[in-house]
Amino acid sequence: MTNTLLHPFSPPSMPEDDYIDIVRGEGSLIFDATGKDYVDGMANLWLCQVGHGRTEIIDAVTTQMHQIEAYNTFAPFTNGPAAQVAEMIVERSPHPDGRVFLGSSGSEAVDTALKFARQIQQRRGQEGRQIVVKRTNGYHGTNFGGTSAQGIAPNREGWGDLVPHFLEVPHDDLEMVASIFAEQGDRIAAVLTEPVQGAGGVFPPVDGYLEGLRRLCDDNGALLVFDEVICGFGRTGKWFGAQTFDVTPDLITFAKGVTSGYLPLSGVIMSRSVCEEFDESGFLLRTGYTYSGHQTSCAAGIANLQIMTNEGLHQRANHVGEKLREGLSALQADGLIESWRGMGAIYAAELGRDAIPVRNAILEAGVILRPIGTCLAICPPLVITDAELGRIIDTMASVLG
């Protein structure tokens, strides 16, 4: 087969026939074209909270498409699913009186939040505030803004000049953030961070770190932006990482888990105080996307959030995490991994060596994990069974033993 399809984050020279053709999913299992099953230890890409093949979402999407597939929400148009999913999102968020701006991808959400942060400062009369403080290991999508905000250096390379006014700090060094605020506090628009850094290696924050960021932002007139594209919708044991850590940001980006990946949907949650900056009569918000408020994607989000609520999946992340911690601790005790880190239902097993060959062997044995440098990331669906979690750990033990 020819290489017509250019795969993301993949070697362009890799033949199409060398890829694994995924054709079906059921719960926490996926199946390739040969019929082989795999435990989906990455929930697709950190996102399929409710598992694969949920007929409730499929039926909701089908019903919506029989009515209308989508129509834009630029003034003067709106639609019921967009308004309903926005309400369901804020009800579950730290900002029940806030508002939601909708898009399609996490990258769109991050770029939108960056634009909002700067515009809010402009509207507050702080035209000089354009700097965004970012963290090493942070992953914030691959649009130009998110690429510029990357704390993963290789992802920034090869694209030419990126967006200016980003300052990077070591991911766990609050004193460095304080020093930057002391030097340039009147030029900082926002601090951007994931509550738990995901694609950069699964790094939970050190004690007091997020609280310290909130305090520095408050003391210096900056906004705190949480990128919850991975953490949001149950991954950390509550609906949002902000609630897990009891630190409330001004803006929250989301995507992935809001629909469990059944259709693309993303957005930015804005606090009430931020919303008020946009409430002035005559102000026109000059940003948006063709698919902002896409009816069918919103219908998927409504059905997904209803499933998660009915089944308490945001809380079940704690049970999944308990089982993973037990298994990873056993692997460490046996000397098969150097260490592990994580919380909720998102973990990394540190190998201390290139993780790709190990991932390949585990994949061949029927378990999907994600290699990140010297570690293997584990982020399964929240519906995963104890037996399937055991299969992940047993397969790792077999390959690493």
C-alpha cells in the first residue's frame, strides 16, 4: 500500500503496511484487522473514559444527525446541544457560574485560551502584559500557540520562528517562577500549566506547587490557566484536576475526555470574573471556529457526560489508580522497573532506558502503552476491569522479566 496517509508523530518513511490497522473496539479492548485483541492501556490517547462501543453515544449521535448534522454558532445562530453541553460542563467544573467557548481539538482550546489571556489583560488596560510563563515537560498541542508553549523541546524544533513572549521554567521550581514575577511581573499575562503533566512524562505537581502559582498570579495581576485536556473529565479522581488539587484557575482548557473521543469537541471554561471582561455592550469576540458548537459533537458530549455521571466514572479513577499502584509497586519491588509516578488513573513506569523497544514487545503481547523517553505511560479507560488491569501488569512483568 502506498504512503498516501501522512501519520502524525510518525516517521513519514514508514510503510502503510507496517501500521496496525485497528478496526473495532469494545470496552477496554480494541481489535486489529487480523482479529487480534489488545488491552487499550492508553484509552486511545489519554481520552476514552467510558470505553469503546458505547451504544448510548452512538445512538445520540445518530439521532442528532437525522435532525441536522451541524450548523455554525456565529451570531445570530445557536443550537440546543451546544447550550446543553456547555451547561453540563460548567456544572461539573470549579466555575459553575462561568461560561464555555467550544471548539474541536485540544490544540484549538489551548490557542484560544492563550488569546483570551492576552485579550483579557488588554481589556483591563494592561497592554504590556503579553508574557506567558510555561513549564518544562508541558504539552499544549501543536498549533502555533501551543507549539510555542511546548515545554518539550523537540516538538518546538524545525518550524522556524514561533510565537514570542513565552518564558519557560523548570517544571517543579516554584522559586524560579517567583523570580520571574519579581523581575517582570507587570509584563506577565498568564501562567500556563497542566495540573498533572501528561504527554511530557506524567509528572504530578510537587506539594504546594499549584497553590504557589495561584498565589503568584493573584499577587501580580496575572491569570492562571490550567490545561486540562488530559486531566479533565475524571482522569485525576474528580471531574477536573483543579478540584483534585483544590486550586481554582481563571481559565481551563478541555477536550479528549469530554466525549471520550467519539467525536472531536474541545473548549475553554472561563471564570465569572473573566467573563465580565467580555460582557461590555458592543464588544465583538473576534475568534472562533467553523465547528464551534457542532451539534453532533455536542450530542456525543452530552451522552458521554451522562454515562460518566450515571456510572460515577470520575470517582472510579481512584479504584483504577489503586490497582495500578499495587501492580507497579510489585514491579518495582521485583526490580523490573526503576520507579513509578502518577495519580488518579494516569501513571508512568520509569525504566531508566529507551522505552520504545519495551513498548514494542508489550504491544506484540497484546497491551498498548505509550513510550515517553525512558518511561511507559499508562492511562486506561475508566471502565477497565480488574482482570484487564491485571493483564497490563502481568504483560509488563513477562516482557521486563
